[in-house]
Amino acid sequence: AALRHPWLYGATAVLGKLPQAPVGALVAHGAALGPGIRREDRLARLAPHATGVLTLAGKFARLDLLQQLLLTLCVQMTPDVELPSFAALSLPWYELFCVLDKNEDGRLDFSEFVGGMRSMLVGPGAYTDDQLLSLARSLDMDRSGAIEWVEWMVLALPS
């Protein structure tokens, strides 16, 4: 396990002062992804990407807290329009975030992440709910209890 130095918990204060993605834009985009298309159908269409997302989340979770903080800061300082050019895999990051955001509040509550990933995973070797919850918690850098857009986009950076 990575060392957890008390001075690194100041990361919450630093992350809280940097600009965040506008929640309204995420919610509006989520609604625009498929009016009339059921969420379950969108999840089924995106299911092939679940393993890639979870693999990247696992790699992020294994990083030292300082490395995680630096990656998060890089994402926060990069304009949204430039993020796709840095993407590690050609995954539909925006659409995945929006379809997982079941209540459309612009954040992925842990239950939304676990439930959405659970419904996309099929076959042997699937993750347990505890493993999915652990990955969600590792992405929640500001310890808000949810994965915000910036924290989600950390997965898109090259590993």
C-alpha cells in the first residue's frame, strides 16, 4: 500500500480551490446522449469499455498518493477540449460518465459507479462490489463521496 502522509491530506484543500467542470454542461450532455434511449440500453452498448476503465482505475489506485494528486492537478489544469488528445485509450469517456451518472447531478456517487459498472460487466473474472467500491474510493481524490468529472478524467491520461 502507498504511504499515506498526513501532509498530503492538504490535497483536499488544493483540489477544492481549482476550477471544476461545469455541472450543468455534464448534465445537459447526459440528457442529450440519447433522449428516448433507455439507460440500460446505453449501458449495454458501452459494456465493452468497462474492463478498460476498471483496468485504468486499478492502475491509478496503485499509484502513490502524491502521484495521484499530480495527475489530478494535470487534468484540472488542462482545458476539456484538449483532454481527448491525451487519452490513454480511445474510450467514450464523456458518454460513459454521463450514462453512469444515473441521477444526472454531474457526479458519480459510489453507488452509481458500482451499480453501473456491475451492469456492464459480464462473464467470468468480474469484479466484486467491494472491489468496485474500492476503485471508486481511490478515484475520489477530494474525499467528497463521489467521483467528479476531473477525477474521472484522470483515467484518460496515459498510464
